[in-house]
Amino acid sequence: MEAPEESAALALSEKYAVSYKQINNDMAEANGELAEWVEQVTGDKFAIRGLKELVKE
């Protein structure tokens, strides 16, 4: 039987299995994909400008 401290530590390690670095990498990849998509989309110039601003952030 696990001690309560071990159980809590195990739960935390599972909860934070995805690292902050991995999350940032995933976000950068998604942002790159969004930027590619925005370049392909057509429409109202104001909507396109808004999408391009979104990609900058």
C-alpha cells in the first residue's frame, strides 16, 4: 500500500505529465498552421486583417 505522500506525488506527476515546454511547442506549431491557413483564406479585408492580428499574438 502506498503512503499518502507517494500517492499525492504520483497524482501530481500524472497531472503535469505534459511539460510547459511541450505546451509552448504545441502552441507555436498551431500558430504556424493558423498563419498558413490565414494566408489561404479570402474575404472581407477587415476580417483578414483581424485574422492576421490574431496570428501575431
